[in-house]
Amino acid sequence: MDYLMFQLEKDAQTPLYEQLYNGIKEAIIEGKIEEGEKLPSKRKLAEYLAVSQTTIEFAFSQLVAEGFISSEARKGFFVQSLEELALIEQELPMMTQEISDTDQLYIDFSPGKIDTESFPFTTWRKYTKETISEANKDFLQLGHPQGDYVLRQHISSYLYQSRGVKCKPEQIILGSGTEQIMPLIIRLLGKEAVYGIENPGYPLTHHLFLDDRKKSLPISVDMDGVIVSQLEKTKATVMYVTPSHQFPTGAVLSATRRSQLLSWAYQQENRYIIEDDYDSEFRYTGKPIPSLQGLDQNQRVIYLSTFSKSLMPSLRIAYAVLPESLIMQYKQKFSYYAATVPRIDQHVLAKFMESGHFAKHLNKMRKIYKRKLEMVTKTITKYNPTVMISGEQAGMHILLTIHTSKKEDELVLLAKNAGIRVYGLREYVTEDKDVSAEPKIVLGFGGIDIEEIPSSINALMNAWDIKKHRDHN
């Protein structure tokens, strides 16, 4: 690796991946790396340069996109011929529009990303091997329609201990994601239901209500959560909320609003609250916020959550806790349904929870995400007062308010052109009337390596032409 002896400047404004990309590109053009030569593996190069594998992956992805190197499955990355490079470089401007967003991205601040470096692969592999055996050949057959009892039992115990949710395993239904469970809940609540949805709010849920042709009424959100007084003036019979860490503003539903919302539900027999507790495991300041379901005295809260943030999005296991009256209706209406989560995955997760590894993993990840959040706030503080943070009490994303003459969609586009993915708050808005004209950006930090956070945020600020405050220079 003699041709990679250049130094990466970790405090420089230029991101590490870009420094690496430029170094390898120049080495290829200058002939220091010969045609057909194999580059070091991402893991070895990361160790050699003392950077994350994500940095190497971003650099290699851009080199592949521009044709300087090619990727061969199970073999590695190889330098292309100079003749091919010349042809590719000439064609590249015409091909730019055909390259997908993913190919152009180097820094991804998506709120749905998790930290993949810290996953307990060894333990998960162990329980997978134990589960996939002839002794468990029954797992090849269909299981209980609501999900196998052993996993529902562990989920019930975990929810009571961690969130104060009061339920029996019989009240839990499993599904392969929120988008699979929500349509069942919508059908269960009947054709007459009118839904209140947070504005801004979770886009998947908005689409589900629209696709199902249900009446949906946007209810505004402020920094105390959903405005219940506005809900009370509508004909809504069901309110969908994310009270522990509102998506996307990051607001926590205040104690007063929680009481008001439960009171609203109790006023009529057909009113319910859908509580989506999607990332409640990660709270960094103060005491844990109790679930609405745990406070509910009249069986009016439908509790919804998932393992996407606590373990991995690709596991595709979500669950709902239905009030006892609704679970009886569910069994009558959907008794012919088969659980959409593979039984092997269910039992691997059950073993992981039973052994205590799930709790250990959560404790570990809580500390990791807290350190990441601290690094994010420390870096962004240097850009105060132009950039302000809110919603940092919990979860894996924050909200940035940008004091600038630029419009929100302009900021998103400038970031994209710099190879950075961010989302504007308006992308989550149903009706624009109650949303501030000041640009706001949803910034996820879960998938960014902690050592990459300063350079990634600096690159974003450079793309927006925002300078550090002089007191922080």
C-alpha cells in the first residue's frame, strides 16, 4: 500500500472520504497504481488509514461511479485501464442524470439509518444456528396468526419493564413492519373512523390513510407535541401520535397534553389513540417518558412499535398491543390470517431477548447514540446562532432551524449536489398553513460514524455556505 502513504487530515474542511477519493484518483492517473491492480480490502485500508470502513466505502463508491475502479463480487476492487478511463470520463457528464441518488451520496443524514458497526453479529449468528436445526423442524410450518407465543411473551415483559405498557401476550399482534400492521388496525376500527394525523408527521402513515381512502385531518404540532385543543374542534375519532419523540420535529408530548389527549379519547365510546413508540428506547435527558398506554385507564390506546431502531430495519418485525375489546374483534375478523414474520426470525429474536442480550444491546446503543448526539451538538454549536438545534432529548434525529435567506428546498438541493442527503421539514407536512416559513432540516445521525460527524456536518455547512461563528474559530 505504498501508493496510499498520503496523510488524511482529520481536522480539515474537506471530508475524509473526499481526501481519500482524490488521493487514489491521482495515484491512478499518475500511474502509481497500475491497470488491473487490486486495491486493498475496505477493512484493511480502514485499519491502515485509521478511519471507518464507511469512509472507504464512500470513496470506493465514487471511484466506481466514475469508472476509475471496478468491483468484482467476492474478489474486490480493481483499477480500470487508462483507455477505458478516458472514454468513461468523456461520457460521464452525459451519464450524470442516469446515476441514482444512492450512487452519488457520500454522507447520508437519513433519520432511518442505524449504527451497523456495533451490531452483535456473533451472538445473533449463534442463536440463528441454534434455531435452524432439525429439532425445530416445526418452524417450517405456519405458526400462530398473531405471532408465536414465546416472542409475544418476551415482548410483553419487555414493554412492561421498559415502557410501563400493561398487556398480556394475547393482546399482541406481530407484523412485518408498520406498513403491514396499520392497514389491519384501520380495517379493525371500521369505515366510520375519522383520523387525526400529526402535521408535520410520519409520511408512511399519511400515505396509508390516503391509500385506504380514510378521512384524515392534519392536527398541528408545536414543541409540546400535538395541539389537543385543535383536535377537539374536529370530527376525528382516532388520533395517531408519536408522543415520546414526535416525528419529525423531535417534540415530546407534555404531561398536560397527555392528560388532555386521554380525556379527549374518553369523551366518546368510539375514540381511540394510536401511540407509535418507534424509538422510545433512546432517551438522553431526564427520566424516561411513560407510554400513553401505561397511563390509559379505559383501554383506548393502541400501542405500536418496532425493532427497526433498536436492532435493525431489515429484521421487519413490528408489533401492536390492542385493547382487550379490540383483540377479540381482531380474532374474529382476521382468524384466517397467517403471521407475516418468518417463524425462524421470531425464535431467534425470542432467544436474543430471553438471554438478556437485547437489554445489553440497548444499553450499549443508548451510550453510542448519546455520544454521537453530543458530537453533533458540539459541532453544530460552532455555527450558532445561524443554525439552532431542537428535538435532541431522544431518538436518532434532530431538527435544525436555519436562519438564512435561502429556502428549505434550496438547502436540500445544495446538500444533494454536494453528495449529502438531508430532508426538509416540509417533506413531512400535510398542510402548510401552520408551518414556519423559516427553513428547517431533519438531520439523522444514527448511521454516521462518530469520527465522521464533525467533517460530515462541516461539509453540510460548506454546501450551505454557512460560516462558523467567530467565537468558535
